[in-house]
Amino acid sequence: MPTTVHEFNWPDRVVIGTIGRPGERTFYLQVRTGAQLASVALEKQQAALVAEMIDKILDELSTLEGNPHSVPTHTPVELVDNEPLEEVVELFRVGSMNLSWDPTMAQVVLEAYALDDADIEEELAQQEPTSDTLLRVQMPVGMARAFAKRTGEIVAAGRPICALCGHPINPDGHTCAGPEL
């Protein structure tokens, strides 16, 4: 069970952003409520997956008869956040993440556990996260939809993919290996 929990209920802002140029970017999950600000580093694949899963949860909820939680099918314009990250002071690097739905508050709950020093293979075999540090963010449905949209855009803004070999093209050039067979 985590001993240090950084909890954000009804945050003012929650975004994925990056620092660095494509191919060398570090991804951050950043959340703010008032003056409380937290930033955790995560992998590009983790960011992409969490955005995909949030959209999946919201899409399923929006198809419930009567849409009892008023889940928007598209990102509300007033919630679009294209601003850069605020000052980044990394709390930790994310090891594992959980995503859930809280029907009592009509919020998406994102939990990011710190990567600990345990043997990675041993940790992968665990059913429960083993870290003692956790960032928990509870987002209303509109904010969650906007978070997923921005995250998808940030992930897609990386290096272009070579049409021939499928590998990323670096800003300083690309040596194409040709089509993969």
C-alpha cells in the first residue's frame, strides 16, 4: 500500500506535455489544483495507452441509455488546453498506472505509481503495484475527454514515420533500411 499519496480531486488542470525535441522528448503528466502542482515522468507508450483507455471508458459510458453521467462524445471547446507545461519539478518516474471510473462522483480516476528499485521482472509478475508513492487524479468527464484529446495530439507530434521502413525519421536525417519483410 502506498505511503505517500499525491491526491488531486477536481483539479484545475491535468495535461500530458513534453520537454525536448522529437526523438529525445521526455513525457510528463502534470496536474494542478490551485498552487499545488505535481509532475511525473512517463513513457510515450504509457501516455498513448492512458489516452486510448480514457476515450474507451468515456465512449462506453456515453452509450449507456440516457447517458446518466452526461459524458460528452467530443471534447468540450471550453476545456481545450494547448498551453505548455508549467514549471516541471519531477516527483518520480511512473512505473505502473491504473485507470478506473468512479460512478459516485462521475469521474475518471488515474493512478500513477512510482517506478521503484525492485527487480523489473519481479514487479511485472506482481498483480498489485508495489510502489510506496502514488499520484491519484480524479477528473470530471469533460476534463478527461480534453486530457485524452491533448495527449493523443502530443504523442502524434513526434518524429514522422518513414513510409518505406516504418522507422522514425530523425530531424538530422534518416538512413532507410527499406521495407521490412
